[in-house]
Amino acid sequence: MKILVCVKQVPDMESKFKINAAGTWYDTTDLAWRMNEYDEYAVEQAVRLKEQLGDADLTVVSIGPNKVTETIKKSLAMGCDRGAHIVDENVSSREPYEIAAALAAFAGNKQFDFIFTGMQSQDRGSGQVGVLLGEMLSLPSLTTIVSFEYADGTALVRRELEGGIRARVKVVVPALFTCQLGLNTVRYPTLPNIMKAKKKELLPFPIDELLSVEARQETVKTSVPEKKGIGLILEGDPAELADKLIQILKDKTGVLA
């Protein structure tokens, strides 16, 4: 059985963000980087499945500049067999359709039985790449999974829906799965496995050799949320407070005018 897991490198969410000079994305300088949190669950699930199957082959792929190899190496240390680095210095300007197309071109002729991705990325948050990839590869896609079981060619998953409701879904593989937070408990790479990861195969693939589609959308402007006005705390006798509140509503909103 062949397994693919797709990961993305994102800034640490505790970083101090500022808009870039073009005004279309965040400035990527002076940021700390890490694996996208949703993708960590995807890697863990892929490794667990590999351990269950025994004879499975697990590849991890990521798109980006040279620094994304650190994220790939973490995946290798967690238990992936080999890494594929789709080299793209302009990945931050790519929209989801382009990212999915490049991944599909990489995976297209390799006949993966399972493909795992994160539900979404922490920076862009579109939630589109996984389902677009499944569509491009003509695979059934099961999104936002919070549990996963596999036996005899069939995967049984639970999907998180709105309002805390969960759906149980069966699918015959090959199939693609996007992973939600809480799917599993992500392991920490041990020092011996980190050392082993340095010897594992990590092959580069130029983006120009894989990307053959045109972008379908463009980010026109990125901005930080506008600061809202400060809150007003009223103190005093309840009757006086009621009069003050009514007057504020009249002055500020016109609701009681």
C-alpha cells in the first residue's frame, strides 16, 4: 500500500505579523516557522496507518522555498519513509488551485492508496487544497475527519459537522482524507529518529516541471482588522445606570430617538 501525506510550513501563530510592501500578504521576514498544526495530525495518522499495515510505503510532500525542508525532515523523523520537496520560492503568491494542481501532478502516476492532508492551513485558512487535490485525482474525499479506522480495503471515519454533530462514513480506498484537530495525539520525534531522518531520501522537484495551470483568483489586498472602540463601564445606582444607558443608546445608535 502507498500513502502520501501533504504538509505545509506556516509561521508560528505567536509571531508578530505585519503586511508586506505589496499589501497582499504578510511579511515573511523575521518569523519563526513550524509545521501547520492540522498537517501534524495528518502525518501522525499516516504513520499510524503505515505501522498498522506493516508493508506500506509513506511519502511526505511539501511546496515552498528551501526552508520547508525542515518541516519535511520533522515528518521523516515522525516516521515517513521519504520526502519530496516541490521547490517554489513564490509559494506565498500561489492560490489553492495552483497548489492542488502541483500536488496532483506530483501524485498523478504514483497510484497512492491513501492521501492525507490537513483540513486547512493556519495562515491562509481556505480549506480548499485537499478537496481540490481529490477532485483532480478523481478520488473520493472525506473532509474534517476526527477518527480513522481501516480494514480490508475500507476506511471508516467520523467527520466533524456543524454544531458538534459527527457523521460516520465508509469509503473504499483509494481515497483522500483531510484531518481535523483532535484526530489523534501527535508524537514527538525522538532523537534516534531525528538522526535516522537525516539519512532518508529527500528529493527536490522544481515547481515549473509540475505546475501547468493558470491562477483562477488573485489576492488584491490584505489588511489587519480595524481596532474597535474601547468599552464603556458604567457604575452607580441601578436606576441611574438605566438612565445613562438609555441616553447612550439615543446618542450613539439612534435606536431610541
